[in-house]
Amino acid sequence: AQSVTQLDSQVPVFEEAPVELRCNYSSSVSVYLFWYVQYPNQGLQLLLKYLSGSTLVKGINGFEAEFNKSQTSFHLRKPSVHISDTAEYFCAVIDTGFQKLVFGTGTRLLVSP
Amino acid sequence: DAGVIQSPRHEVTEMGQEVTLRCKPISGHNSLFWYRQTMMRGLELLIYFNNNVPIDDSGMPEDRFSAKMPNASFSTLKIQPSEPRDSAVYFCASSPGTSGETQYFGPGTRLLVL
């Protein structure tokens, strides 16, 4: 069964600093990959997704992620974070041809002034 | 578009009572998903529907849980009888229908069973 590992449960960072949130998935078969963000007391919102093509994917709010098939990783990056980026970030994967999203445990990004 | 609508937003009930959570997917979306989020287990897929038909209910924890989708614009998740360990945030999501399509999440229902 597919699984997703987000090694960091919490990442503290200062405002305007760069950040990377790590995500690794288990399967080597063809997959689609997603990053979702959850602000307090809200549902999940899609940040970006990788389906095919360029391995560097750009999303909303200045975030980007790079798909690395050999390392089965899909790390999320932002060059300069804002206080408003404080939220929980979830990496998710679907096996191609299926619809069942498997989520990681989430990484809480804490941005301080 | 109003997005995925869930009701109620908060529910407090006593153990043994029946709880019904409601979801209205985005118009035109063919797939609907029910998730549960807890601190201990994270986000779990409970069940999903394609064109109102349940496709995979392997995530439904036990027989106390049931879900229906009588039409394309409405779904319910019912817990009967409820137990304290059912306390969680329940999310509904919808997507246009095919693999790789973005799932759009509702705001969730925060359930507390006393």
C-alpha cells in the first residue's frame, strides 16, 4: 500500500527566511503528488500538484516543489516565508489511475517575526 | 461557486446518540470523499463515491458508520450509536472525478462526543 512520510512534524522559521518541508512516498510506480495547506479551523486547500512533465512545480503563494523519482521525494520550498504562511502542510499521493489520496501526517510550519 | 458545503460546523452530542453529518459537493463534480482527522491518526479516508455510487468504504471504522449519497448534490455520514472515540473533524471533499484531479475540501464538521 502507498504511504507518505513527512519527517518533520514541526518546522520553526523566521519571517523572510527560506523553508523546505520534506516529503517522501513509498511506491516506485507511477504516481501523482500533491501538497495541501490547512489554516487553523479550516479545510485543506491545494497548494500545488505534480501529474507529469516538468519536475519543478510552482503553486500558489510562492511555493514550489520538485519531484524526484529516484529519491521518491516531493519536497516543498519557499524562498521567503511570511507570517501568514503559518499553517499545517500535508503531502499526499495517488497511484496513477486511482482516486484514493494517501496523506502524510503533516508538518506544522511556524513563522515568527 | 460556494465550494463544498458542510453542516453542521460543530456538533456536540452524548455517547449513544445518532449523529448525521451533511455535505453538498461542488456542482458538476462526480466524486465525493469523506475524511476523518484526528491528532492520533491524522487524515483518514473513510469512503468515496463516484456518480453517487460507493466505490471504496474500506476506511469506514465499523458498522456504526454509514454513508449515503442519494443524489449528485448531497451526501450524509451517519454515526449510530456515537462513542467518545468518534470525536474528530470530519471533512467532505469533491473532485471532477478522474485520477489526478484536485480534491476540494469543505470546512469540516468538528464533532465532540461526550
